[in-house]
Amino acid sequence: MLMTRGILRLILPAIAAAGFPAAAIANDDKPFSLVLSAGAEHDSNVAVEQTDTVSLRGDALAVLEADAKYRLEPAQNLSLTAGYDFEQTLHAEFSAFDMQTHTLSLGLEQRLGATSLAADYSFMHILLGGSGFLDMHQISPSVSGFAAKAIYLRGSFTYTDKNFKTANAFDARNYQVGADAYYFMMHNKAYVSLTGRYEVEDTTGTELAYKGFQLGANLQVPVSSAKVKLGYAYRQRLYDNVTVSIADRRHETRSVIKLSADVPLLGELSFKPEFRYIDRQSNYQPANYREYVETGAFSYRF
């Protein structure tokens, strides 16, 4: 989610530079923004994917989020963005899976005509069941711009450092090279996007080191006054070393189908329903499961 927000934040100024209608960059000229949201969710298989912890049971939960951003331009075509994001899940039964996430972010962007050079940094502090779970630093330089009037491209490199508080074998350094392509349609009210990532993760526990790739496709279209989005993501990982418990090298695939909408209600208030289907296939049993997630949230932008 953070990566998608970052890509869209980079696209909007470039759209303006390319002469697209002002409607395409609505609300982007405000130096400060705050979005509050609250909703409910049902998860058919409560899990913590980062540590292969799976309950194989469903639960209902509340989801609360606050996202604050401040953007300034200290010089022409140069922008600096600082942000703080808070997210909390509260389960009805499995409180040990309650997750609280604090994210601090800082982004620097230099626009050169229709091309942008950017560097983004984020720090995430995550608590699980009320206790420290994971600290994560992420740095991502990127270059982006329009290859044609309606085609926007972005290339990036991302370095992530993961420090788990109690599952030290999962401590890792992750290196990722990625590319994104957007094609805008219907006077920029709709788009198709394609993404690709190749990653290498070196972990403290040698059984958990892997190489893999990710592919994704999204379609967003207007339906009346709402924005409807359909997405598919595929991920494959091949682990470097033999996992002792299965006497084999671990391998897995993960497919996600997502359907979501952003429905305006009154002023800056909107309703955001979402459905996700997750199919994770692996020769390592804790990572082999299917999951259905239904969410409905109200969001207000200040």
C-alpha cells in the first residue's frame, strides 16, 4: 500500500507538467493533508505472513488508520514530503494478532520537465499483540516520467532492513529492483497499470533466504461517481537452502485478487469496500493456505 501511494504521489506532478486536466491532480496542491478512516473486516484465516504464523481460523476485526502528509517546495520543481501513518487492527477473538503500525516517511523529488528523480525513506515500527514485533527501514531511489502522452513509466531500487524483536531468524536485508507502467484513459479518469519486481532477501536464518519475483496488474475505472479497482498480484519465491523440517528447498507462489471501490458520500467523506482472495501455495505447510478478506471502511480527508 505504501509503495502504491508513493507511485501515485510521483505521478500527479508529472501529469500536471504534461498538460493533463487539473481534475487529475485535485487535492494535490494542499501542503498538508490528513486522512482518517475506520472500518470493519472479516478474515477467513488470521495470519502473520512475515513469520509464517497461521491460525487456520477466521475472525472479525476493527481497522483504524490515520495518514498525515506535509508537502513543501523549497525551490522550483523541487518538493519535500514528510508523512506519518498509523494503523491499528483489533480482533474480536484473536487479540494476539492485533497489529499496530507506525510509519514515518520522508520523500525528496526533483522534477526535470516531465521526468522526476526521487528518493524515499520510511521507518516502520510494528507491534503485535501489544508487544514489539518488527522495525523496518526502507530506502528507495527512483526515476519516472512520461514515455508518451498517456503512458507513464517508473523504475526503482528498494533496500529494506528488517529487525524482528522475537523471531531473529527472520531478520533480513532485502534488495529489490522494480518497474511500473501506467496507461491513462477516459480523460485520465481511468488507468491500467503493470508492475514487475525482482528481489533477493538475505536472512539471519539461512533456511529463510530466498530469491523471487512479483508481477501485478491493476485496472481502475469510474462507475458513476465512484472509482472501482480490480487488481491481480503474483509472487514466486525459491529459497536458497534446504529447510530441515521438509528435507527440501522450500518454494512457494502467492496469488492475490483484489476488488475495491472508493465511493464518495458527502463532502470529503467516502466509503471504501474491498474484497481480497489470497492463494498461497508452498511445500512448507505453514505457508500453504487460502484466505478471504472482506473490508468496509469510512474515510474522511481534511
